[in-house]
Amino acid sequence: MRTRRNPLRWLAPLALVACAFAVYSVVNASLGSDDPAATRSTATKSSGAERTRTVSERSKASKRRSRRARTYTVKSGDTLSSIAVKTGLSLERIQQLNPKLDSNSLQTGQRVKLSP
């Protein structure tokens, strides 16, 4: 008499492959990111010798970047309210920063000002 194999025997290898794919996707996305905050150490030249930036130097650089005017590029299907939700700003604030912006005529690729 032949015993039938349990189909759950395939679950563990399948879960392992799914997990490996998820880890690969996350690592690949973070390596391809242009976000400077994702980079842990940036080498700079100082008196001919290479060294890594300290935490305080990185935070000073990010503070300088955050003072620049922020914008949002409109994507297909965006509305002013969806942009407000995505960026964490109120709808009124976006309208205040963009007085000539017409919510009915948003175009893909259009830039919306998010800070003064």
C-alpha cells in the first residue's frame, strides 16, 4: 500500500523562496535609491586623507538640504487632496503656497510647491 505525501511538504521551501525574494527586493530598492539619507557613510576628502562623515556632520548637511524649497511632481491620478495626504500638509497650506494652482487642471509632471 502506498501512502500519499502531504502537500504541506512544499510549503516550507515555497515560504523560503518568497522570503528570499522579499529580502532581495528591499535590498535592491535601497541600493538603487537616490535618497542621501539611505546612504549610511559618505566618504569626504579632508587634507588628502579619506574619512567618513560623523553623525553631526551628516545632520548638519541634511538640515541645509531641508531648508531648500520642497516640491512635489504631480503623477497621473493625483488630486490636491491626495497630494496633501501624501506630503502631510493641509490642503489649505498647499493652496496658500500655490495661489495660481487650479485643482481642476492638474497635469502630470507639474510641480507643486510644498515649502516657501
